[in-house]
Amino acid sequence: MWQAHITVAAIIEHNQRFILVSDRTATGIKLNQPAGHLEANETLIDAVIREVREESSLEFIPEKLVGVYMMPANNQTTYIRFCFKGSLADYTAIPQPAANDADVIAANWYSIDEIRARRNEHRSLVVEKCFDDYLAGIEYPLAVIQSFMI
């Protein structure tokens, strides 16, 4: 049975460097923006704040939506990623995975050149596409996302 997986991701830039996390996956360690799945009774904004906190221990403040990306993984699964850009409450904090997130083994700052040089380590093609759109200035106000939570 076909299923869509809704995910969120965060682009965080400071001094021309970006936070990426090293994820433990079935195919090895992969680089990704802080990202993860939308959980029950959670808005997209809440989800991206939570994911950044879980994967880097940092407090993310979403400011804009960079884009929505659809990527089929196989015949039964399609991922729909909402990528946000934003800032941090404290840029002096050191990014590190939360102790309860066993899949993330590191969180570090990278230049865009370092990110592109390591594209073979990206979790998916969407990682670089999100950066490309961000650097091209593509952004939408958060108001385009409407949540009707019951």
C-alpha cells in the first residue's frame, strides 16, 4: 500500500557555514540537514523546532519556508519534505545530538563548498537541492502553511 511520509528539515546558516548532522542509516553514515518525520498532533513548525532540538540540541527559530520537495523512495513510499530556514536562539551553543537520538552521531558546521564536496555522503538528492534553493533566495512566508489542529 502506497504511503506518503511527511518530513521537515532546517537550514541554519551562521558566518557562511551550515549545520549538518551525521545520520546512522541502513546504508551507512549520511549527511543531512537536521530533519525528521512529522509526528501525530504536531504542526510542521513544531516538528522542525523539535527535530533541530533532538538532532543538535539547539533552539531553532523558523523564519521562512524554502520549499516543498517530493521524492519517491520506492513503489510504496514517497517522502514529502518541508524545508525551512531560520535562526538560532543562541549561536554560541555547540551543536550536539541529544542523548536520546541514537540515529544521529554528530552535528557540525560546514561551508557550502564542504557540503558540495561531500554530496556522495548526502542522505538524499534533496539535501543539496534545499541548499541550492536557499542560496538562490527562494523563500515563502510561514503564513503559506495553515494548520487546523483539533
